[in-house]
Amino acid sequence: MKKLIWSIMVGIALLALSGCGHSHNWQEANCVSSKLCLECGETQGTPTAHIWQDATCRTPKTCKYCGETDGAPLEHIWKAATCTSAKMCADCETTEGVPLAHEWQEASCTDPMLCKLCGKTEGNAKGHTVTEYKEEQVQTCGQDGVSSGVCTVCNQRIVHREPATNQHKISNWLTTKEATCTQKGTQEGVCGVCGEKQQQSLEMLAHTDDETWVILSMPGVFSEGKKATHCIYCKKTMETVSFSLSKEEENAIKSAQSYLSFMSFSRKGLIEQLEYEGFSTEVSTFAVDSLGANWKEQAAKSAKEYLDLMSFSRSGLIDQLIYEGFTREEAEYGVTAAGY
């Protein structure tokens, strides 16, 4: 019995020593409440003093925990007004009044009107006033023109430059590459002022119609033929038309083809041969031109034939070919092509 009573007493003693029977979860004391166990509600000690937040120009001194205030808000800390903003509190940015007016400094030769307070500019600089410029360097195609004068307002020496004209004066152009109807040409010259060598291009020439009809295809029983004229220089087709042959034209062409198949002729010589056969000049010319023969090659063929038969000097052979109706250019080409 004594042992049971003793166990009960020990248990009561231990319970008294341990409080609520668990570890306290203390919330720190503040100005509203003392230290408090969040588990059992037990308190310890007394509330603390207020934890004050400094007053501002908007609120008085205020306790961080309970919100209690003390005193009054502070005075505004004013920043002076400028020409861009009114007077303003540095803490809360409250404004009062209106911005100041700009204090303008008059524009000068080089600077626009300027506010002394905020640095704002307005308008443009007046620019220098020079009543007389003195030429110091003549403007040419290769150098700038330079003149100077003194500003009557600020007394600054003002230099005025005129860029070189780049307009060279060339009296004699030398063509270094002839322009054709397929490519531009070039010419060169020396400027009489600066001595600089210049080059410029020559525009391409227009195509020149040889006005000679060459047959592209002969007429058929049920179709027309095609004939065309060509550029004298590049042989570009200039005009193409359909045609049909008269009986006389057809025979003249056959005759001309026959002659060229076994011997050489100049254009003039072949036309004359057809005329000798009784064809009209117009029909003979049409027939010969319609063949599109290379008369330089005909000249070369003729020159070889002569050299196979007899001896000739170069000039004599050229004269003989010209006598046959070849042009001098054709004759010289033919003789050269024949190895002379």
C-alpha cells in the first residue's frame, strides 16, 4: 500500500515539474502580449516596450507591432522648384506650386538659346555674320576653293570651302576602244588644269541595217519563204519577212548558186554574170544577196586560184581581185589568207 501511494506522489511531482507535459513553442513577447506558448497558451514574463518606426512627412512615429502612434508627422523636406518641376518633397514627392520660368541666355553665332537653370535649348544658333570673304585658294577640278572672313559679331575667323568640282577640262580625247553595237568603247584624255588622266566610256552604237535581204528558207509548194536583213557590224537579224519567189527570181538564185559551187566570184562580178545571162539588175542583185555569201572567203579562194595558175606580186594580185569586183578590204584579206 505504501508503495502505491509513493508511486502516485512521484508521478504528481513529475507532472508538476514538466508543466503541460510537452516542450513549449514560444512566441516572443511584444508590446501587446508577453512571451506566449503557441501550444498550451502559457505566458511568461511581461509585454515588451513598443518597437518604433521613425516618423515621416506622411505618418508620425508608429509602433511596428501594434500600430500605436506617437507625436506628429515630420515637416516636408522640400527640394527647390526648377524650370521643369514644382517644389517637391524629397521624401514623399509631394509637390507644391508650379515650375519656375526658364532663364534664357540669348542665342549666339554658334549656340542656340540656352536656359541657365536646366540646360534646355531652343531654336537655332544665329550663325556667323561675315560681310566679306577673301579668296585664299582657287577652286579647280582637283582642289577645293578656300576663302575666309571675320564674323562681325564674335570676331572669329571663318573659313569657307567649296569642294573640288571634279569637272576636268580635256580638249583632246583619244579613243582606246571603239564602241560597237554590242559593247561600249572607251576614251582617255589628260585634264589641262590638274594634269590628271581621265577615262570615260563611249555608248554602244545603234545597230545598222544592211538593207540586204538574205533568204533564210525557200518557199515551198504550200508555204512562204523567210528572208531577213542584218546589222552591218554584228550580223544581228534586223527585219524578217515572208516572201514568195517569182519564177525569174527562183531561176536567178539557182544560177547564182551554181556559179559559186564551182568557181569564186565577187559580189559585183556575180551580179554582172547574171545580168549577162539576161536577168534584170534588180533580180540579179536580189539573187546574189539572198545567198549570204562570205565575199572575203570568195576573195581568198580567187587569190589561191590565180596563184595556182601564175605568179603575182602582192600588189598585183590585190589589183587583179579589185578588177574582178572585190572591194579593197576583201582583196587584201583574200591575198593575206592565200599566204601572201
